[in-house]
Amino acid sequence: MQITNSTPWPIVIISALLTLFLLMRTTLYAETADLKFNPDQFTVKTLIYNDQRLTYRAYEDIVYVAHPVAPQFQNINIYVPMAYYEGQSVGAYQTDTAPIFLPNRVGGYMPAKPGGPALDRNNHPNAATVALSKGYVVACPGVRGRTLQDDDGLYIGKAPACIVDLKAAVRYLRYNDALFPGDAEKIVSNGTSAGGALSALLGATGNSPDYDSYLQIVGAAPTRDDIYAASCYCPITNLDHADMAYKWQFNGLNQYNAWGRKGTLSVTQIQLSNQLKALFPPYVNHLGLKTSDGTLLTLNENGHGPFRNYVKSFILSSAQHALDHGENLSNHSWITIEDGKVTEIDIDAYVAYATRMKATPAFDALDLHSPENNLFGTTTLDNQHFTAFARNQNPDHDLADTAVIKMMNPMNYIGTSKATTAQHWRIRHGAIDRDTSLAIPVILATQLMNHDYEVDFALPWGQGHGGDYDLDELFAWMAEICQ
Ligand code: DHB
């Protein structure tokens, strides 16, 4: 109907209401139609693992949001052991009780395609393969990342896109929980490095309203996005405090070597390093972290005190574990061993042994060249600062939106009433991983423990930057928390 000036007003109102109703119906219909899992669209695949033939259904390339902006990344592969369609159980799990393993493949905050059962880069069966063999339903989401551009050249994967997509994938799984085997109340996330940080963020921020408007824009399913457990390998997280933590650990070591950028810190960088180091004790002190016996984990202005000793205690435990498993540590003069017990470690010598990777600032680079600067860009600005400290060195540069910086740090959500944080955590950070300070995973683990979450935390001896290197232990932990 064409409405003219002479159309009577009741007809105008009725016609407007009708249009509104049709519009709403179309939108709602489109969303629910797109988000509904189709149980019939699968292929049957097999693989051989540990001399056993595993048959499973592969549901691949399912777009998990109603309004994708990058469907080639915003999609998920779901793999289900065939046993569940044949009325069988796998180990302790049945079709309704099987946990859902959710590994992301994000590295460097880059865009990530969904993965699946395959060999890893060392030709070993990957975590998804092992999970399937143990009866997990495996859901591998892709997510947008910092370099993605649309046809008009606009950036469509800057923060918080990666975590918004992971949350949307979780919502998709829960929304469709009844339509395929597995229990969406038992989702266990896994990731390494930037992917470990996203796993931590997913675990910490369940159902936080902060992300709602972003989830709405991509058309995420209207349900909860909290998860059961988070496994995080070397999470490159707490980015807005990672520079000061790095300087606290590496101050005094002036040689760096990161991604082909190699050299000695300049006088200006050393001055900046000293300033950054001085910011770390106030940050740690304001957190009010405690050991299990209630000791307050503080630092004095020189960066010494209970928190430093506490970080050292994890390195000591790691060395002890290595020693107990037959490792020869006698060639490290900075480790004191008495009667089979590691009694002391000279931290400064240890850090010098591990060597320094990144220059100053390590994360919020003054020339905006770091992966994290790139993560915090906008649709039209490729790189931005995300700390006042780095931005103040060059006030012409832009600082990311405070709300976005908040959304990328799990520390802002743990122990708050606005988020449902996962109950179970496994955090591993290699004892010689220099991509971020050891203080960062220690702070994350302790904040969780202090809020009564169950945390399995360790710094594996001799381990550098990486993940999924201890799948037997990872799956033993998962079996324990899921049963
Ligand atoms: C990753 C490593 C880094 O050192 C970093 O700053 C960001 C991401 C990674 O391996 O994902």
C-alpha cells in the first residue's frame, strides 16, 4: 500500500505496525533458522589412533552466527564419536554426558580457521584426535583476528572480535545442545599463547554483559556463554600490565632477540625500562593477592618481597619435579640441591640463563609495531596503544577505547558478580618461556585461586613458548574434573 497525505491516520498506524511485525518476523526467523544445527549434514570419517580405528561424524564449516562478517572464520567444526549414534558409551561417557572439548587455533591474535583431528607439527596426533579417542565431542571454532579486512578495506577482526566469536561459538553449542551428543554444560576450552589468552578470557568472562552489544551485532545465539573449564598454555594475557611485568623480570638484561629484531636496549629504552619496572609493585600491591596460607603477596619499591619469592617458589617446584623425574640439574650453578631437594634458585642468574626476548616496551610498542598494537586497532586505524604509559611517550598516537581494553583482560572479571567464571582451570607456562613475564600467569592463577576456583598451575621445566606438549596430563586433568 502506498501511504499519502490523505490516508486516514488509523490506517497509517495499522500499516506501520504491520510493517514492523513483518520486519521483526523476518529477522527472528532468519536468526533462528541460521542458528539451528542440522543433524543430517555430516560426513563419516575414520582415523587410526594408537592402533585403534576411530569412526566419527564430522559436521564441518557450520557458521555459528546469524550475521557473519567473515563466515570463512566464524564457523565451527564439530566431531562426534560414532559410538554415540550406536547406543554405546566411550569410557565413562555416554551421548548425554560426554564433555565438549573446544580447542582454538589462535596464534598471535591472528585470524584462525577451525581445526580438527590431525597430526600436529611434530607429526603427533593433536589434542582433537586424542579427545575424540577418549569420547569427547570435539568442537573446533574459527575466529576473526587482528589483520582481517572486508572488501572496503575496513578492519573487521580487531579487539574484541576474537573473544566475541569464541563466545558466539559457545552459545551456538549450548543453543543446539539437544541436537547432537555432548553436554554443553561441560565445555572445556583449550588454547596456546594468544589462544591461551582467549581460553582464559572465555573462562573468566562467562555471560558478562560487556560483550552483549558485540554478540548482538554478529547475531550470536540468545543463550549463555559461560564454560565449565579452561586450559590455557602460556596465555599472553593481562596485556595492559604485561610491559611492567616484563621489565620487573628482565630489567638489567639489555640484549633482546624477538622475531628477528635483535639488539641491545638504547639508553632511552633503559630509562623507559626503569620507569616501567617501578610501576609493577604498585600494580601487584593493589591486587591484594594472597598465598593459600593468607600471606599477602606484595613487592617493595625495588621489586622485592613476598610476591617475588612466591614466583620463585613455582620455579623451585618445577626444578624439583624435573629432578624427581631424573633430570640432571647439576650443570646449573644457580640451583642449590641438598639431599635430593632443590633448596634455592638464584632468580637473576636464572633469568639471564633463560635470556630476554622482547625490547622495551615489550607489548605496547612506541612505534606501534607489536601484534598487540595491531590487536587494539579499530575499523579504520590499524594500530593503537593500549597503555597510558606508551601513549604518553607519543601523544599524537591513539589510545584504544578503555571499554575494549577492559574486555581483553580476564583479570577484570574474575571474582566479580557480573561474570560467571569457569570452575576449573589448568594453566601451564614454560619455565623458560620469555614471551611474557612469569608474573603474568602467576597473577592469573593466584587471582583465580583467591576466588576459590580450582586451579592446576605449573611452570614446566625446560619448556619454552608452546602448548599441547603434555596431552597425557591434560586429558588426565580433564577426566578428573569431568567425572
Ligand atoms: C603470541 C606470542 C607473543 O609473544 C605475543 O606477544 C602475542 C602472541 C603467540 O604466539 O600467539
